[in-house]
Amino acid sequence: MGTASTKPAKNKTGKKTLDQKIDVAGKTGVLSLCDHKIEQLPGIVFGLQNLRILDLSKNKLKVLPDKISSLQKLKSLNISENKLSAGSVNSISSLSALQTLLIGKNQLGIKKNVSEKLERGGNYNILPDLPSGIKQLKIEQNSLTSIPMQMFSLTKLEKLDLSCNKISIIPSEISKLINLTELNLDHNNLVSVPEECGELKKLKSLSLRGNRIHVTSTKFSETNPQPLPSVLFTSTPVIDLNLQGNDLTNTQLNEFKGFSSFLERRKEVK
């Protein structure tokens, strides 16, 4: 006798299901349309002017519509795991109350339909000017080769995830993120960290797993600079530093200028 296989239930986009969710969202200010195979956002969503949290992850969105600007109370937007490419999320700039933006696992580093978009006056910035109140930004796994400069205006930003991209340089403008406490740059192409990271006076967690940080000699000089500057250890409150997957040994790290300050700080925390 065969055993009937049990398949996990899938979310549905039927009118009845959507109407029920819209009705509840009107009361709670929270709407999740995660994994609904949506290619275009239903127009009825734009009427939820008290919406605070909107989850559109795991869909098939290729553009974030301009009408989303009607959601002026929106504080959290999750549009991760869609099909969003460069220039497709410009309407985010109109969401003035936004504090959390999750936009990972898209294609923001890829420019699609270039000629068509330029004919329509398309903007090819990866990101638009972002709402100044954003505190958490996740933009992992987006084929980024550089950090979008628009991020450096986010002086209230506390948590930033840029992991699993193709970033090779951290610009000096990183110093503008004065409230940053957590920075994740795992699995990129970084070979060093700039001196300006020492100006991040609230940074407690820095993850650099799976990059290309290495040293050939610990006799550091102008021609052989220390890839992790001493100010990172002495001028920031970093206590969580993950360097797994880089070509560095503990012996080498112990010879880095300032590293002993980091070790002492960790002891005090424990």
C-alpha cells in the first residue's frame, strides 16, 4: 500500500483570502502577503493608510509602485526575495516614517532593460535617497559591487547587513553612520577596513567572514599597512569581531597594533 504524500499548504492570492487579510490589516496596521506569488501589488493595499508593517517578501515583484507613497505611517517594509533590480525601488524615498527596510536577495546590483527605462527617464541609481529615519537596513545578496552612497546619509542607522555581495572597498564615508552598532559584510571581496571605521563610536559588532583579508608580514608600514587599523580596536566599542574564513591566524592577529585593547574589552564584558 502506498503512503499518501503530504505537501505543505501554500499561501493563496484568492480574493477571499486577500479581503480577509486586508480587513484584519485595517484594524491591526499589519499586513503580510509573504509568498503569495504576487507580480503586482493589489491596489486595495494603498488604501490602508494606517499600515505600519508590510511584508511583501518571497514574491515576484519587479518594481515597487509609486502609489506606495500613500502609506505614510509605514515603519517596516520587507520586500526581500523578489525580482527587484537597479532603479526599481525609487518610491521608497517617499516613505518618510520608515525605520526598517529589508530588501535582501534581490538583484539591485543588476541593471535590466536599460534602453527601455532610459527612454522613460528611468533612474539608474541602485537605491534612491532613503528616508532619514531608517534604523535597520538589510540589503544582502544583491550582486552589489560597491556600497550605494545613499546609505551614508542614514545617520540614525543602527544595523546594516551587506553580506553576500561583491563589495571590495568600504568608502571613507562609512564614518557618517554615527549610530551604527552592527555591521555585517560577510562573504564579500574585502582585503582591508579603512581608518574611518574608527569613528564609529557605537559599533559593537563587525562581521567580516569569508572575505580576502590577509597579511604577508606583520611588520606593518606605509607600504604594508595593517588591514584592520588599530583605531578599530582602540577607538570603537567593538566586542564581537568575526573574521572566520579569512587568511589570518590568531598569531598574526595578536601582533596587530591595538588588538590587545580589543581582547581586554572582551574580558571585561565576560
